[in-house]
Amino acid sequence: MGHISYLCKRGSVYYARMDVPEDLHLALKTQTKKRSLGTKDEAEAKRRLWPVIAEWQREFEDVRSRRALVGMRRLRPIDFRVVFSRSGVGTQVYELAGESRTRSL
């Protein structure tokens, strides 16, 4: 099993870096969380790292709990595209729980 490190160095400054869980990519609109730890010292960076990671993990749990309250089957428009059939009846395209759906207008 590989070693997971949330500490990375860019230039001379240390950063906290964590991959966002896949189920939260859409809600958080990012795949990776990054934050400067504001230090060039590795020992100090390691000390500052874990409170940041704990904050992000609380944020992930908060988003999941809010999503559970609202419900996963809420309709969200993919875009405002309206498709018209030959009969002239309009259909709006929606995303429903991760699947594309259509709704007649």
C-alpha cells in the first residue's frame, strides 16, 4: 500500500494538498484542495498541516450531511437547452441523481 502525504512543497513554501472525494466534486466544484501553510520550515509545516486537513474533512462531512437533508434526487438543469420535437412540443434536459433526463414542457 502506498504512503499518502498531504504535504507538498512548491518553490520554497510548503502547502497542504488533499484530493476531494469523487462524490463531492460537483458540490465543491474542484477535485483538489490546496492551501499554503505559510512556512519554509518542514517541521513547522508538519505542525500546521493537520489542523488544515481536519478542517477539510469536516467540510466534506458537512457537505455530505447537507446533501442528505436536501435529497439526492433534486432536479438540477444541465443547461437551459430546450429541444423541440417535430410535433413542436418542447423538452428541457435535466440531470437527475447523476443521470441525464428530459422533461416535457
